[in-house]
Amino acid sequence: MGSKKWIAMLLAGGQGTRLGELTETLAKPAVPFGGKYRIIDFTLSNCTHSGIDTVGVLTQYEPHLLNDYVGNGRAWDLDRNFGGVTVLPPYWGKDGGKWYKGTANAVYQNIHYINQYNPEYVLVISGDHIYKMDYNRLLEYHIEKGSQATIAVIQVPWQEASRFGIMNTSESKKILEFEEKPPFPKNNLASMGVYLFNWKLLKQYLIQDEEDATSSNDFGKNIIPKMLADRVNMYAYQFNGYWKDVGTVRSLWEAHMDLLGDTPAFSLNDSRWNIYAGNANHPPQFISAEGVVKQSLVNEGCSIYGQVEHSILSYNVQVGYGSIINHSVIMPDVTIGNNVTINRAIIASNTVIEDGAVIGSANEHDEITLIGDNQRISFQLKEVL
């Protein structure tokens, strides 16, 4: 067979413990987002728009729904005879096997998968971020700079910089130093978890890293620092669009709120960059004479008899008479009874909110309330996470 110029390795095995009940039985990239999508749809759609036709999806934690959802990749035009999308869970062979120990180890265990395509470049990306990026521009920058490893970065607010891996660079954006969550960051260029490597070089470092018994087998903690120590030619590619790490309940809620408004911070209604999804079809939404919907995204199969304002409703959500949903995210197949009040909350799938329940707080200084999936709520709930 032939070879590929580049392929992508999509890391989708994270547990996402900071999302609490949302990821108790679900991998973070499979969490519903934006009414009709799952988080992984955004990275897969980026690959499609960028002309990357070979994607390895590395799964581990609670992979069943995610594996089924990705399937043969048809939703993202990734059902190919040579390439396409391939789900790559840990496996056991004649020499035994083991779980992925870290992000670098996950790619190391799939060297054979990458080698069959003999790529010149390998793009390593995460399946748990919300953004639109043309990876072709990253590749062009990588080649123009003569870079051996290029890391996409974005400016984050200074007060949040200590939460991220920070790249300290020269004026030409050559990376001089990498600091993982520094308490006193020197700049606010945060790693987006998007790495482009020359494959031959990366393979050498993956093999060396695996032989190091003290390594955490992680790109951020081990591979990148080792490359810097060895003076590998490494550059930062500055991305100026929208990007959100939805790894916490608040950041997930904030990203949803960013979809709303007359000029949203992040638009799903962009014909030039469609977000593709593998959802099945549902009946049309129904809004009764008593129903009111303002500044909201409401998906197929919803029936609304109450009031929905500045909120996002996934498919098959039922809102009863007299109920008020405000600044909230309602995930698929949720049933909301009559005279229910929900403020600044995330309600997970298949939950039933019984008549008269009060959930969340309208106070913007309070935290976001999270209700896990398959719950039945029949009382006033004002505790927050």
C-alpha cells in the first residue's frame, strides 16, 4: 500500500473526573454538547475539514458508547478503504498487554498502526476540547519554520494561566521552555494539547520514553521537556480563534453559554465549517401555545409547554406547563414536569424532574448545579458543585 503525508492520533481515553457524575459511566469525549453533538465531534470535524483522512482514536475509560458512536466514521466522511477512522483501545497479544499508562504510551502502543501508513507527520490531538481549527495552517507553519515539533498555543487570561501548560518562547515563537501549570507563569501562551511531529523523530522519543522506568509516559511531562533538553527545533503556533477546555462543570456550562446570543462567541451556524455528528434523526420540536423560547438552542424531538430562556435543550427533552428553564443545559431524553424551576444548571441524560422541583441558583456568584444521568428529582435542590 501507499503512504500518507500525515495522520492524526486522537486521544479520547480520559476519565474526566472533574466533570463529576457526567463521566461516571462515560468517557469525557462522549459527553453531549451543544444540543445535538458530543465533544469528540469538534475534533473529528476539524480533521475532516483539514483533509486528514486517517485518524486513530485511542480509547480506554468507559469506551463502549464512544466506540459505538464513532463506528466506521461515516458521519465525518472517514469511512475509507485505506485510512479512515480506527478505534484503538488497549489490547492483549501473544506477548501480553497493558492499559495505556499515559498519553505518550498510548501512541507508543500503536506505533505499528502508524507505521502501516508511513506518514511524514503525525498530529496528536485531544478529543475533549471545543474549537474549530484548520490543521493545514499548522502544517504549513511547521514546514515554513523547519520545525521538528510544533505545539499549538492560545493566549489565556493571566489569572487562569497557572491552570495550563505554558510555553515560553523567543520573538520568533521558538519554544525555549515549557512549564506545566506554573504558580507564577512568565507568559500566558497555553498549550492547546495539539502537537504536530515529524514522525521519525517522534518514534525515537516514544521508544526512549518507554524504556525509561521513571517516566510518566506523558507528552507534557516527559516527551516535550526531553525534546527541549535535546535542543530539538520546536515552535509554538499561535491560534487566535475560540478554544475551550471543557474539563470542569463550570467550563462545560460556560462553553454552552458561549453558543447563545445574537453574536455568539462560538457559532454552530457556520456553513463554512460544519460540525458533523453521528446522531440519529428525531421528530420535529413542538412549542405549545403556552410555550415560550428566548435566546436558546432547542433540538429535535423536544416538546415545550413552559418557558425556556438562554438555555440549550438536547433532543427529546420535555418541558411541562408552568416550568421555567433559565441559563441551563439540558442533555438528551430529560423529562421536566410541571411548575419546575431550573437556574444555572446542567441536567444529564435520562433524568426525570418531577412537578414543583427547584434546581440551582439564579445568583451568578454561585457555582453551577449538576444533576447526573438517570436520576429522579422530586424535591427542592439548591446544593451546588
